[in-house]
Amino acid sequence: MGVEVGAQAARSRALAVLRVRSRALAVALLPAAVAVVLLVGGSTGRVTGRPWGIAGWTVTVLAVLVLLAAAGIALLVARARPAISPTVPIPEESAPDLYRMVRDLADRLDVPAPSEIALTPDCDSWLEDRTHRAHGWFSPGVKDGPDGRDGGPAGSRPVTVPTDRAARATAAPVLVIGSPFLWWMRVGELRAVLAPVVAGTGPSAHPDIAAARRFVRGLDAAVAVASAPGRGPLSRTVLAGAGWTTRLLLRGCRDHAAEMERAVASAAAERAQAVDYGVRIVAQEQVGLAYAGWDRLLTRVALPAWRMGRWPSRLDVGVVAALTELSRRDRLAEGFASRLGERPACDLLEEPGTVDEAASLLAARLFHGGPAEAGPDWAPVDWQDYPDEVVDRTWRTDAARLHRVLDALGVRHPADPALPEADGPTLARVLDHLSAPGAAPVPEPDPGAALAEHRTEAYGEMGIAESDDHDLAVGNERSAALAARLTAELAREEAAAPARPRPAGGAGQQGPDHDLWDDRMLPLFPLQPPRTGRELLADHVTAMVCCAAMDTAGALPGLDWLDGPSLLVAGERAADIGPRVLTLIETGDPVPLRDWLRHLGVRPEKPVRLV
């Protein structure tokens, strides 16, 4: 009963959306209808007189102009290509078991099976209609990939869509699955989670709902095309009118379309109740756990690598390790070990490693804005190489930047005639500077300050005078000055970085519109806001402490699946550095940090190796 009620509500809202289209058509035809009446009346002698003749020809001209404008807008709506989600296509020959499971699920739900399966580097799953890719002229959304294929990484299979109009009208949508689900969930859990999603192919096959969705997607794509920059004055004028009209139509059907989608989701959820209901309760718990682990892995582990020009090539394997560690630490689930003994959903793929690498590269593009292909400055890194190639390099690069800034500020090295290399990069120099009483040295005018000011304005959080760094700016002038110069130095480095070349087959070959899927606009979903001055200073001082511990006390760089880069001392993770560093930079008190260094045998006065 609930399924029928939801389906009926969805059809009702779809008809409301189509009525908006019909009314727009009626408004476009109204001047033509009036012109026909006047012209026919004049030719039959029922409407006579000079005023009626002038009115008839005036209305006729107006009708022609309105019809031409309506035809142009209709063509724009019909031929604009709506944006599609960036995904990794999964051809059936690379995952026959996964396709078989989805088709069996569709048979149990008595709905059409999805036409294709694709993966997204996120914790979500949905259906996506891509039939418009077969006939669109204007593409305001995602452009083809660097190999000329549909939005995926190089070497991925293009999405196949029907070219026949009748087949296109009834083609099932593409099933998009979150890649962390495939690696973390068991086969039964994945089937239970996908049941409500696959059930949505039933309403998608209804002609009215499909037509309403095509109309709304076309309006949305037309608005994007009309708003795209980089056109001439005449094109901007013409498209401005088209954009105003399509926005008006979109506002008219927006509420109906939203209610239609809610009704479709409700009907799909009701239909899926009979499939694996008990397993779905457990699976929903795993969805929340996967989301938490995925977010932690991206922000704590992947982001430091991306900033160094490296991208972890097995993110989905990493999320399994992170969630396993989280469950081990917090004992989140009963019978956790027995659950891991079941078949993981990634076994449904023929080559899970290749798929994981493609999803990991796409995640780097979406969340950080990396290039579409690997290169000298954008190389993959395996987990076993992560400590040496990412953690160690990150710390030494930050430590080198910290000492460059100290040089620019005129900070002297500690005077110790017993050390022939006392002028080298030492931790003692940093400790003495931040803990010394008195005002900070006044630096010379810095050309990077303008860049830092621009960055502050752009992000809103980068200056030390902002609220997040208010205590730091007031309480410790030396830390404030150092944080400001680090901000300027980073801004200078980012401004001096060469622009990434655009991949072959770019937007210039896609059509007359400005392509919105442009590497210059990435990342689409930034993971974190830019670091404040306080955070930058804490990160750089911590990096210097870790370098000194590695070079003078035998510590090693390590990887913690939940917290990212970590320092290993005697095989154990040193988790107590952060509070001591914050005490130093905020209050100028070096005692807690010096005690910790003394306990581990770290020699602050010894020079360290920098990048």
C-alpha cells in the first residue's frame, strides 16, 4: 500500500512539473493564436478598419519573435547537457559478480536493473540518468576525461548509452556506489544498503516521471550554459534573456520536483522493506562507521600526501585499515572479528587494486584539485612507502621553511663555540627564539606580504589578527610575527608554483560553452579550510621537533591510520608532542617541551638534515 501511495504521489508531482512546461508553451503560442484570429478576421471581413489591420500585423510580428525566442529556448533546454557526477565506470566484464548481484536484487524488487555501475570516492550511493549524454550539444557539466572518455580516469571504459530515441526514453539509470562501501562492507551488507537505491529504478521507468526529470535537468543545464563566462557581447545579451526565462521556469517547478523526488525515495524505501530487512539495520551502522573512517583517512592521511604532490593509490584499502584500528581501539562492535571473516564486497570485482587506484586518483582530484594523470610532481605512493616518502619529506620541508623565515627575520643562531656547526638548522634556535622575552624583531618589508594579505582576504582565516589567532597575536609577539611570515612564505610559494597543464582533449574541443569541469576550478569539495597562522606555526615547530628526534635520538617516521603522520619512538607512537608545542608558541614556555626532549634523549643543539 505504501509503495502505491508513494508512486501515485510521485506521478502527481511529475504531472505538476509537466504542467509548468505546458503553460510555458501556451504562453509562447498565445501571441500566435491572437495573430491568427486577427488575420483570419481581416481576411473574412469580420474585423475591418485600419486600426485592426495595424494591430494584426503588429501582433503577427510579435508572435514571430516570441516563437523564434521560444524555439531557441526549447532547443537550448533540449540540447544542453546536464552535469554528471565524476565517477569511475565499472564495465560488466570487470565485475560480473557485482552486476549479477545487482540484477538479482532488481529481480527480487521487481524493478528494472540499472544499465551500468560506477564508483564514487565518497560514502554515498544513488541513481543517475546519463541518457542525455547521447544527444546533448552543450555540456555545462563534467567534461570528458583526459582520454576523451566519460569523466573517468585514463583507461576507463566510457558509459554506453542508447542512441535510439525510444530506447533512450526507457533506459535505466546508472547505479553509483560509494567505493568505501565496497571495501568495508560484506556482500550481504552491501546488498541490503543498495536495495532502496536499486528500487528507485522502478519510478525512473515511468514516462511522466522520466519526462519531468528530463525537463528539470534540461532547465538546470540551460541556466548553466547561459551563465557561463567568456562569450561575446551579442551572445551574452541573447543568453541573458534565455537564462532569465529558464530560471523563471525552474523556480516554477522547483517545489514540485523536490516533492516528486521525495515521493520516489519514499516509494523505493517501502518497496525495499521486504529485502534483507534484518541485515539492513546492521548495514546502516556500517554506513556511519565507513563515513567516519573515510573522513578521518582523507583529512589526516591523504591530505598531507596531496600537499606534497603524492596521492595514496589505495585509499579504499586504507579505510579498511583505519576502521579496523578504530574498532580495535574503541571496541565498537560485538563479534567484529567474525564479521571480518565474511566475504568483503570488493571480492565482487575482478581487479580491486586497479579500481582502488582509479578511485583514489579521482578522490585526489575532487577533494584537493590534483591533475588527472600521474606525473613527476604528482606521483602515486604505496602505504608501505608513505612514512619515508610523505611523512619524512613533509617534516623536513616544513622545517626548512621555518628556518628560511627565521633567517628573513634576522634571528641569530645560538652561540656555542663548542659546536663547529652551531650555525646550522637546529631545534635550539627555534626554542630560544620563541621562549626569549621581549618584543619580536621588526622584519624588513616583505614582497610576500601582499600575497599573504590577498590570501587573507580570499579565505577569511589566514591572518593572525583573525579571531582564531587572537590569543596568539596578543600573548606572544614572537610567535605572532613568525606565524605571519610563515603565512606570507606559503602564499609566495603557492603563487610561484607553475600552473598545471590542462589535459589533452580539453574544453576547447567540447563545444561553444565554457566547460565548468575545469581543473582551474578544483577542488570541488575542499576537505579543510586553509590553516590559520597558529596552525601553520604549530605544524612547522612540530616538524622541527620530529626532525631533531629522528636525527639525534633514532626516532622514525610512521603512519597512524586515524591520526596520519606520527613519530615512532622505540616502536611506539609519540602522541604527546602537540600540547607541549602549543604551550611554547602560545605562552613562550619551553619547559614542558624541553623536558620531553631530554627524556627521549633528543639533542636540540645538533643540526638536522633538511630538504
